[in-house]
Amino acid sequence: CAEGQCVRDNCTPVCDGAPCSDDGCGGICQNCSDGKVCTEGACVTPPDECTLYVNGSVASANGDGRSWFEPFKYLQDALATAKTFPNNCAAMRIFVSSGTYTPSRTGDRSEAFELGSHIQLFGGFHTIGDTPDDADPKKHPTILSGDLLQNDEFDFINYEDNSYNVIRGSDLDGTVLLDGFTISGAMNDSLE
């Protein structure tokens, strides 16, 4: 310390009014509270191994889904990962940001979002939030749509290429939850 200031390598760190930022000397001001950590200049709740994140508007599909900073691009990837959840999780939570998600990337009408036991999906996020209470589906609509080509029109025009089912699940238990989503666009004409 020099003159009441701690100096590091001839540099005086400055953290006044900056609880989580670069201190100007190659360090980070870390005064986050409530168990939060400093990540990219913001105090955030550290990701846990029982929560996955999905943001369909990210450019890359290479995220591991463990945070909003590296989310899955596709809900299908999060559902597949959640089915292999760690044993210490009562349920795997999947937080999904606003946008429209379709069950097939290839146009295969028979594909659907496959729910599984111990999987809880929450829509209505705006790429932030660490609890279901942080979601606001009215402000940030999250749509699961069978309109694979995004070409549906009023009065069932262009529905013939839509998914037969948007969501499917069998042998599910009481831990399954689907909250904060609008589900639309299925066209099950295969039962004729």
C-alpha cells in the first residue's frame, strides 16, 4: 500500500461504484452478494448442473447449455441432455428464451419435442434469469410451433407441411412441467 491505497505492480485499482468490473489493474472488482459471481461484468447466479439454457437466436449451435452465456441453440439438444441428468438433481430445469422453436430441423413432420420424466421446461425468458420467477411469458413469448416452414396463413393455409405433433411424451411421472409456452401449428392428418 502507498499513501492509503493498495497498489499492484505500480497500478492503483479502482472499484468505487463498480461491484463487478475490471479494476483497471488486470484484476476484477468482486463485491457480488447473495452467492452471485462476477461474470462478464455482471453479478450473476452461478450455473448449476440441474439447469440448462436455450436461446434460439444465438449465432452458434456450439454452446453447452450450462448458462445464458453459452446456451443451446436448439431445444432438442437441451431435451436430449436433460434426459441424462445427474443423479443429484430431483429434476432438470430447462430455461428457454423468447422466440419460436420447431421440433424438426429437417422438415420431418413426424418429429416432436419429446418430454421425459424429471424434465421441467420454462419459457418466457429474455436471456437472463436464474429462477422460474424471472420468466415473463407475456413480455417474452416463447412459442413451440409445428409450422416447420414458418409459412402458415389464416384459415389453415399451408398447414399440410406442419408437424403431426409439437410435443409428445409417454410414461411420464409427476415431475414433468411445461410452463410459459404457447403451443401452436400441429397438423395431424396422419390419422385419416
